Amino acid sequence: QVQLVESGGGLVQPGGSLRLSCAASGRLLSRNVMGWYRQAPGKQRELVATVNDDGSTNYADSVKGRFTISRDNAKNTVYLQMNSLKPEDTAVYYCNRRQWLKVQDYDYWGQGTQVTVAS
């Protein structure tokens, strides 16, 4: 099993910044991708950003140029630096880790952390 513990959410004014962290523990495999997803009230969960074990990244168009995802493999932690936040970024943000062993993949989620952008 894998556990994901998120931190860093909160209330911020439009234009502000927040940094989310997600620490993974348990049976971690070397082939993996970690990422952040978000879900706003009444909407489906959507991809925000992912980072592969080789460091390559992928972003949703809505956050490109404002958010930066990174990882510290020594700490098994992924970060999401969010700048120039907008009210439409308000959502519960979920950390995700997908990992592979041979042909079997395993998918894990954190408990979610609330991000509210409001004045």
C-alpha cells in the first residue's frame, strides 16, 4: 500500500501564491508518475499537472505559465507551486501517484486539500 499526505492548501487572495506538498510513503515503485488533480463544486475532477519519474512534466492549459510541478525523489515528495491564482482555481486539490510493476499498474490518491481563491 501507498499513503499520500498532502499539505499547503488554504485561503488566498486573487493574484496570490500557494505551495502544495504531497509526501508518499509505503511500497513505492521506481516506475511512477505523480501529479495533482482538482475538483471544483459541481464539476468533474480534472488534471492540473503531472511529473514523471524522469522529471518530464505535463500541465493543463488553464495553469500553464502560472503553476509549476516538481518532485524530490529523495523525499518521495511532489510539489505544486501556484502563482497568480484566480478565483476559478478554487477547488479541492488531490495528489495522485500511479506506479507500475511489469504490466500491473497501481493508482493512489491523497485525501485532498482545499484551495480557495477569494478576496
